[in-house]
Amino acid sequence: MQIDITNLPASQVSCTNCRASCCRLEVMLISDTGVPAEHIAVAADGGETMLRLADGWCSALDRDTLSCTIYDNRPWICREFEMGSYECLDERAAHS
């Protein structure tokens, strides 16, 4: 059973009841956290982002569990993205 996250108050928002909405965002790599090379896209100007696949999802996302496969080496931006923040709730609403 999937929980309808669109009407949850921010205090009840959790990564465990999410559909990995933030894993659709473009993630710039601005520090070295050990992201494996196969998950990095390099732009013509040399800038690096997390690789997103044709479906728009981050390549490090396990599609079956909706969990990050490189959690211990996830980018700084992913570490700082606050669960239940305005940005989090906005992404959830956009993809519900």
C-alpha cells in the first residue's frame, strides 16, 4: 500500500514514505564525495552533474526500492536537501 504523500503535514514527511521525487532534480557535483564515475555526466564546459537516465531519474536510484545505491557516497547537495523542507514538499507536489 502506498501512502498519499500529497496531503501529509511536513512533520509526517519522511524519505520512507516518498517516491524519490528529489531524484529527478539536476544535481551539480561541487565537492568530491566519491560518486562513482558511471554516475557522473560531464558537460562540454567540464561541469559535472549526477547522470540522469532517459526517464529523468538519477542513475544511482534503485528503481525497485526507490533508494539511493550510492548513499554513503552521495553528492553534497543530496546530503543537504532537507527532508520536509519547502523544496522537498514542492518536488513531492510536482510529481504526485
